[in-house]
Amino acid sequence: MKVWTSSWFTDLPVTIQKIGISRGTPRGYPAGYRKMPELAPGAWFKTASPAEYHDLFMDHLARLDVQVVIDKIARLSAGRDAVLLCYESPDKPRDWCHRGQVSAWLFEKGGLEVFEWGHLEDGCGWQHPKLLPQFQKGRLL
């Protein structure tokens, strides 16, 4: 199973299982997606500064069991490749997103490489393109 991140609005193949990790889902979104609310940010997501957001969300992820999360992704995708979705555009680098933090956490704690769909060359884990540059590790900036 391969896992990517992307936006609800990205055109994705029908063969990939869509799994929402945002607090909500776009109105009228076609059926067939799954949800993982445990990977969504907290109620502070619109009010925290970027640094506070990073710390709060990484603390949230630290309370989860990474293997349980990976197993749930596998179960929800039923053997298919999966994409973890939220709202921010993948083509706007300034629009950072928590899915970069999810990629970093899944790689660091579970060894799972999670790239941004269509941005394989940009890296995964702590090099994921949706992380704010100050939180990326190992990338020449």
C-alpha cells in the first residue's frame, strides 16, 4: 500500500482510496471517501500562530499510536493505495498544511513514506512540501 497526501480538490484516480483528515468535508463531495478524525487538527486550527499550531498538532500526534494509525489506513483502504485529504492546495507552497506534519510523523515514528500527490520530487517526512520551511528538516533552503 502506498499513501499520499493531497487536497479534496485534486483530481485523483478512482483506484485510490480517499481518506479525509480535515475537520470537515467539502459540501457535495462524492461518496466513497473514508475519514480519520484522529488526524484532523483541533479547534485551535484557525486561531493558533504557525508555531503554536505546529507544537499543538505534533503534541496531538504524539498521543496516538502510529502503528494503530497505519493499520487503520490499511483497513480503510482495503488493500488499495490511499490519499490523505484536507483543504489546502498542493500547488501553493505558502499554504502550509497539517498534512505535512502527518507525513513527518508517519515517517519518523512508523517508517512510512507519505509524499504529496504529484510532488514526489519535493520529498516526504520532514521534507514534505506542505510543512512550513522553518519546520522542515534536512532540506537545503
